[in-house]
Amino acid sequence: MRPSHQLLSAVFAIAVGWALGESIGPSPRVGSEDDNPCQNVRLSGFVCLDCNTLGYCIHDSSDQWQTVSMLECQSDHSFYCSDEGTFGCTWQSKCLVPQRGPFSCQQPGVFPDPYDCRKYHECSALNVDTPRQCTNGAGYSTLTGDCVLPRESDQCTSQQYSCSKSGQIGAWLGDSRFYYICMSDGSTSFYPLLLKCDDGYIFQNHGCVVSSRNLELQAKETPKCIGNYNYECSTENVWGNSYCKCVDGELKARTCPAGYHFDPKILACRTESGIYDCRDFEVMMCPNNPAKDEYCLCMSSQLEVRSCPKGEVFNEYALLCLSMDEDEKIRLAQEALRIAHS
């Protein structure tokens, strides 16, 4: 289909078509959607009503669509209707006119047209349909959101749904994020209602499931833990000396230093009370703990092992967690003072 402002450019093609087909006087079609396909097309301009007939869609002042038949083609001699590039009857190896049918919005979003790969539908939150059509001759791709599908692609040459009974459901062949439910048009034919799964889901069997690709990305990209915090490895390990520490998004088993046990209430290794004489909130190097990125905090005469932020180490001179460069500078300065006083 092309918009009505290209009417003049179609005159020559129609004239050729008349020579190759049978001319008929322009006559409006009224009645059912089969008789009035513009009710489904809902775009003004030339349109192939079927393989043999070129028509014109008119949107009247009463908000109704009228279909006007313009030209009949001699399909017995491979002259089929064309509403793309050239309007009229053109020789084609096969008819490319898509099947027509109804479309109604079921949820907000952008949906492919079930019948014509060049068309797509913008559905509002109120389920108001705004039909669109690619103007570059290509088909609409739901994967890219652009008009990039070659007309010889499966999405343009093969029906993307299968409806043989009312209530039948299935995945949209071109993009399994979409699925359809078959409805009866009141006669012996059926048409699909299109819907879409939530983001990260695809339609399989009888419902939307997490996409295997999404699961792979989650397994690859989503860490099992965050920061460099401590975690319980098992709920059975109550007051033991083993725990898990987050290292680069993975949980690694760790053991508390000698003289410490793991307290699941504070998720830290701590000593028994009364062993060390220290003030609350006093910070110090941890006895018997060689880890450079940890320090001890005194609480109720107990030492609790704490972790420095990721990428930092504890400096016993400054009693702070510092970057490795800052830690090295302070250590070199302390070493210089020691040598100077020796």
C-alpha cells in the first residue's frame, strides 16, 4: 500500500494494468470485512485486495473505511496485483499479496501484523491500535524494531501462525517472545490474537518461560554475592570456625584464625570474651591473622575480624584501611624512621 498523495504516480501503472487486465469502473465495497478489506488495512491509499484486484482505501468523515475496486488483473497469465513501487497489474513469478484479516490490540506495545510483514501495530495502554507500514519495501523486524526484513525472508513469505480451531495457542514463529491465541470469526475461518511475554521470557508449550539465553546471561553476569562480605556456608555450621567470603562474585570457603570462631549473628570471626583487654571500638591488627585486608574491632572485650573495602589493606601504623599505594608509602616512611633512629 502507498499513501494517497502518490495517486498521480500510479496513473501510468494503472493504464498499463488496464491493457493487461480487465478494466472495471471504480465501485465501493460494503458489507463484511471480506467485502471491505480496508476495514482491516486501515491505511489510506492503493491496496491489493487480492491477487487479482487493485483497490483504494478511503477513510471517510464518519470514521469508517471504504474499499473501492479499481482494476482487475489477468492472473491466469501471471499478471498479479501490485501495490508496492508500481501500482497496477505487473508480471510476477507468484502472487505476493498477503492474506488479510482482523487485528485488535490486547496489551500495550508494538506488534507485528499477522498477515503482512510490512505492517506493524502500535498499541496504546487503552488498547487503541495505530497501524503503521514500512515505506522502504522491507518487512518490519520485531527483533530490531526497524524495517529491515528482506521480502524473501520466511517472516514475509510464510505464515507465522497456525490456526485450525478456536483457543489454539502457539509461539509466533519469527519471534517467540510473542504468542497468539486463535479466535473464530464467526464462520469457518480463524484468526490470531497477538500477545507478548514479559521481558526475559519466551513462549514455550503453553506458557511464557524464562529464556534459556536469559538464564545463561544471568548465570554468567549475575554474581552469587556482592562486595567482599562474609556469608554462612551452611546453616548447620553454627558457632564453627568455617564461613564463606565473597571473592569476585563467588563464595569461597574460609576458616577463622586460631582462637576465633564464626558468629553467624554478626557474620564475622570473633574471640571469646575476656581474653583481650581492649576498649570498645578500638581498632588493631588481628592477633594470629595473616590476612592483610582484615583488622580487628574490639566490642565487649572481644575481638571481631572485619574486612577492609575491596582493593584496600589494613595499615597498622595509621590504623586505617588504605589503598595499596598509600599503605606502601606509609610503610616506607616508617622504615626510613626506623633506620634513622637505629
